[in-house]
Amino acid sequence: MSHYSRDKLGKFSYDAISSLRNANENSVYYSRRVAPNQLKAQVLQGGLLRQVSPSTKALSSYKASIMSPKSSSSDFFTTLVAQMRRIDENFTLEWTEDTPLTQALNCLIQAINVIEHERTQCPDGYIPQESEEYYETNENLSRYEDLLKAKEEKLKSDEASFLREKNILSTEKEKIKRLKDYCLTLEKELREQKAELDAREKEDNEKINLIKEKIEKEHQEIDEKRRLLERDTHEIEVIKAKLEDFSNSLISEREELELERSRIFEKTLEVDKEKWKIESEKAILEEKLIINNHLKEKIDEELIQIEYERAELLKSKIDLQSEAFKHTEYANDVESEKISLSELQNNLYNEKLSLAEERERLIQEEERITQILNELDDEKRKIFEERNNVEKDKQAVKEEREAVDEAWDEIEEKQGSQTGGKNPKNEDDYSHMLEELQNQIINYNKEVEAREKDLEMKNLSLIQREEELERKNEDIQALEFSLLRAKRDLEELSLGTIPELETQSQHIQQILADLLTKRSEVDTGYTQLQAKIVEFERSKSSGAQSPEILKLADELEVKMHKIKEREEELAELEIELEREKKENLSHALFLQRAQKEFEIECAKKETEIQAATKKLEKLQAKLESAIMLMSSKENQLMNLKEILIDERNKLASPELNDRYRIISSNSFGRKDTPDEE
């Protein structure tokens, strides 16, 4: 939009835009989905197409409107204003000296601006919020319905599972009822036959059940102890892996230190070569200086002047001041190097003390490991003795079974021999007693088989314990080997690397002292050469010079250049030596840190090994107590069985009492050893 149109539009009033919105809410221009192009077309149709037509009358009216605004075009502008007020009720048209077409165009621009203003205040996304909320509520309802369906399906599945469980419970209840009925029938029969014996047997059975429950609990405790042992073995394996990693890191550090040692040795060789070169050059310079001195004497006899002596004195004063300043700097450097070397010596002394403490700790660790190995050997002997006892129990059970079979054969033979001379009532009693004996022998055989199975299980458990102890022994041997290797590495560090570092530090100190002396000598030679050069220059200026003197001057200049280069090389060597010192200090600090870490790891391993040994001791004590309890309970069971047998013998016939006692003594007399651990 141009500046001219903005000025024209500024003349119109826009004070009632809100009233225009309220007036035109239901009109065509403010529908929900109307585009801006449609609005412009409607404005053009309403404002222009009804009154404007391309004819010569319009042109004449436009020309006349310049002179008289209230001409034939007044009808056109009245209709235009009416149409514009459909958009804006407060629309007013001001007459200007412009042409009617420009005024009509300004009206259209004003209408378009009003529409654009309304569009900016009422964006397209303002109206369809209700539909979006409607869609969101529908989506929430659909989600809620899906959740309800899922809950209904879950309830159905839960009801089905509940019905299944109910059916299972009903079947179990029926089984329990049947068992109860069966037990009641059996109890009635037994009450009719043996009321007193049944009561005593019930009491004995209750005692046996309690003992069995206790035995099962003890078995569970033993299983838990085995789990604890397995966990301890796993922890020991983890400790072993950590020790191996630490030993590998120590080996790598040792290799790095050896490489560093070789580098330092090579550098010392290079420094020695440089020293030899400097000494050879010094000898050559001394020869040259002798020649120069002879020449100087000749020149001094010819060219001695007072002014030259004064200049020489001034120069010597300046040189002495500069040399004194240099010497002070060198002295400060030497003192700083001495301080750093003293710190290194203190660090090495501390490392030696820590290594000695570590050696003593490793010796204590070895003694404790030997104690653990001795304890493991004792446990192995105990396991071997227990295995021998188990084999003895097996042989005793076999002998008891053979004795019972022989007794049964004898009873059958005697029964066959005595059937002819007995009356039928005694024969019935005798047959009844034989049946009872047969049932008792069958029960005894079952008990013997159960005891054999228990003995086999004990044998397997003993074998497993032996394997576990062997594994633990191997782990402890591996730990001992790793500790010995760590001890060996520490001894090598204390005996090899640390003395080497000390010797290297001393060697570096000697090199620094030699370099300082050589530098002082070179400085003195340099000052002398400078003085000679000055003399030669003065001799040149005086004109009394010879070709020999020129040659010597050239040679001296070359030598001075070489000496400067050598000084630069020596400065570089000093920088390298300082860098190597810093590296050695860093290596020493790294060794200190590694030693501290090793001490911490050793302390952790010691605590872990102590905890493992304590756990093993506790488990061993618990196993021994469990074995004692099992043996006591087994003796109680044997006593109960003997009491039951005595009571049955009292109720039995007096003729078979002696034989039954013989059988019971043969069957139960050899069981004095424990069955379970």
C-alpha cells in the first residue's frame, strides 16, 4: 500500500470495529469457511459492478466531477457509501479534489483494510475449537470404552480361573474326605483289634513325625549353608580376577619403567659424547689461545695506548657485572634443583618404608594361607573317616539283612517240624504271630532299604563336599601364587627400579655440575675472544696488520660461531634434562599411587579372605552340631523301636518270645553309628 493511500485512509474513522463484528456475525462475509478472495469479490460486486459501466458517460462524469463534486456521479457515490456501510456502519466519505475513480478506489481499500483487520483479530483456528473439543471428547470416550472392554475380559478370565481353582479345591476336598473315611475305617478296625497298641503307636508316630520335620529343617539349613559356600567361592573367584588384573598392571608399569631407564641411559651416553666433543674443542681452543697470546704480545708491544686500556677496563667491568648476574641465576637454578632432588630422596625413602610394610603384610598373609590349608587338610581327613564309617554302616546293614533271612529260614523250618503235634487253636495263634513277624520283617526290610538310600545320599554329599574343598584349595593356591608374584614384583621394584632412580638422579646432578663448570669456562673463553677481536679490529684500523693475523681472526670468528651453536645445544640439553626430571618425578608419584592402591586392594583381599574363613569355620561348626543332633535323634528312634518290640513281645505268645528276642537283637543290635550328617 502506498503512502498516498495510507494518508487517505487515515481520514476515516475506525472507532466502532467491535460494533461492526457484532452487526455482521450472521452475514455472508463472516461465515465459518469463507475465503478472503470471496470477500473481495462480493465487495467488488456490491460496490462497483452495479453502478459502473465502461462507457463515455462515465468518462464525462469523471471529468465533470473534478469541477463540481455534486454532479451526476452523486448517485454512484451514495450507492457506494451504502454498500460500504454494510461492512462498516461508521463509514464516512470525505470529498476531495481527486477524481471520482481515486475516491472509489480509496473506499475499496478502506473496505479491504477493515476485512483484513477483522481477519487478524479472528483467525481461522478460532472457530473450529468446539469441533476439536468434540473430537477429543469422542477419543477419550473411545479410550474409556476400550479400557472397560479390557477390564471385562480380564474379569471373565479371572472368573474362569476362579472356577477352575474352585473345581480343583472341590476335588481335593473330596479326596480329603475319602482319605478321612478310609482312615476312620482303619481306625475302627484297629481299635477293635488293638486299642492299647494303637494309642502307643500313634504317640510314637507323632514323635517320629516331629523328628522327621526337624530332620527336614536341618536338611534345609544344610542346603542354605551350601548356597552360602557357593557364594563365597564366587566371591573368591572375583577376588582372584581382580588380583590378576592388578598384577598385569604392575607388569606393564615395570616394562614402561625399563623402557624409561633405557631412554635415560641413551641420553646419558649422548651427554657424555657431547662432553668429549666439548673437551676436544677446548683443547683446540687452548692451542689457538697460546698462538693468539704470542701474537698478542707482539701486538701489545707495538699498539699499547692509554685510551685502549681505559676502554678495556670499562668493558671488563661491564662483563664482570653481567657474569656476576649470570652466576647468581645459575646459583638459584642449582638450589632449586637441589630442593627437587631432596624431595625425590624423601619420596624414595617413604616408598622404601611402605614396601617394607607391604613385605611384612605379605608374610602374614602367607602364614594365614598356610593355616587355611592345614584346616582344609583336617577337613579332608574328617571326610575320609566319615566315608569309612558310611562303608562300615553299609556292611553292618548287609550283615543284619543276612541274619534276618537266616532267622526267618529257621522259623519256617521249626514251624514245619512242629505242625504235627499242636492243636488247631495254638496253630491259629502261631500262624497269626508268624504273619505279624512277617509284616514286621517286611517293614524292617523297607527301613533297611531307606537307610541304604540315605547312606548312598550321604556318600554322594561327601563326594560333593570333597570336590568343593578341592576347588577351594585350588582357588587358595592360585591366590597364594598371585600374592607371591605381587610380592616378587614389589621386591624387584624396591631392589631394582628405586636404586636405579637414585643413581640416575645422582648422575643428573653430576651432569648439571659439569655443565655449569663447562659453561663458566666457555664464558671466560668467550670474553677473552671478544677482547682479542677488539684488539684485532684496532690493529686493522691502525694499518699494522698481517695476513697471518687476518687468518687467525677468521678462524676465531668461525670458532666463536661454533661455540655459540654449542651453547645453544647445551641449553637444549638442559631443557631436556629438566623435562626428564619432571617425568621421573611423575613416575615416582605414579609408583606411590600404585603402591597405595595395592595396599588398599591387599587390605580388601585380607578382609574378604578373613570373612570367608570365618564363614567356613561357622559352617563347619554348624555341620558338626547337625551331625551330633542327627546321631542323638537316631539313637532316640532306635530306643523307641526297641520299646515297641518289647511291648509286642509281651503281648505275643510265650513260646515265640525267646526266638523273637533273638531276631530283634540280631536286627537292631549293630546300629550304633549315625546315619545322617
